[in-house]
Amino acid sequence: MSSMTDDSFQPASFAFSEENLAKAKASIAKYPAGRQRSAVMPILDIVQRQEGWVSLAAMNVVAEMLELAPIRVYEVATFYTMFNLKPVGKYHLQVCTNLPCMLRGSQEIVDACVAELGVGLGESTADGKFTLSEVECLGACVNAPVIWIGDDYYEDLSVESTKAIIGALKRGESPKAGPQNGRTHSAPLSGPTTLNSTGGDA
């Protein structure tokens, strides 16, 4: 990841849209007076949803809004990998490579993404449409391997289903999120084995 202070892509200023400013103020209002710093993460999320990433200028605006020293906002934004500190593509493919996913073939998923997109981890396609990243545990270990795109998890991936998802995104389609192997949520692939009756004797 590039340095937070890399001037090659840092905008000079940032401003919330009217709608997002209202959302930010509503987040602050959830906390008692003097505790507004607790809103830093939800407000950074609002920034990222507006801009696609979190710039230094935006962090400074958030710090001023929350009456914090800017370093306090920088600390949060740089600690959590959920915040993008440089521009990313419209589709940000974050592939989990933690142990459970790796044991279920996440390296093959990474390789499939690299082959389909023509970029490596931490890189974006020339058209700026796709960014490929490696992330730690996404908390869906039972459905490994997993890719996080936008607000959706794509789970129980194979090389074929990964290619199909990327192909759909390239065509401007919205591939179905969740398990890609027919499983229901996190139930066994063969179906539920307990609590699978609709009634009967207690």
C-alpha cells in the first residue's frame, strides 16, 4: 500500500455531500457529549462510501468535525485494512488468504483473479475498474475460500465460479452473492442435519 502522504494521488480538499454530512452528524449524535471520537469509524466509512477511499484531506475534515488531533484519525484509518488509503477500482476484490481459506484453496482463487484481471495483488486494472487485494480473515471460515467485493461476500469459491463472478462484473452484471456451490448459508452442503423438522412432539 502506498504511503498515506503520497502526493501523487492526494486531493487538496474534501467535502461531504449534503446527504453524507447529515449521516455523519447523525452518527456523532449517537454518542454522549465529549465522546464524539467514538464516531470516527462510522464517519470514515461514510467518507469511503462517498469517495471510494479515504484521503488525507478527508481524514483532516473528520478530525476537525470530531474535535480530534488529526493523528487520532490517521491512527484508526491506517490500522484497519477496511479503509482504503489510495484510490481503488469500482470493483475491489479482496481475497482472504488466512489459514482456513488457504487450506481450502485460496491460492488458486488468487491465481484465477490474477489471470482474469491481468494484475497482481495490490494492483488495479488499466481502466481503473478492478482492484485486487489480499486480506486477512474475513470471518466466514466455514464458507472458505471467500472474496469480499463491495458489501458482499462470495463464498465456497472454485476457480470456475471465481472466473464466472469476474466475467459477470466485467459485463456490468450483479453476480449472486453468498455460497457459490449450492449450499444454503453455512449449512452442510448436503442440507441441514439438525433442527430440520417443522414440528412434532417436544
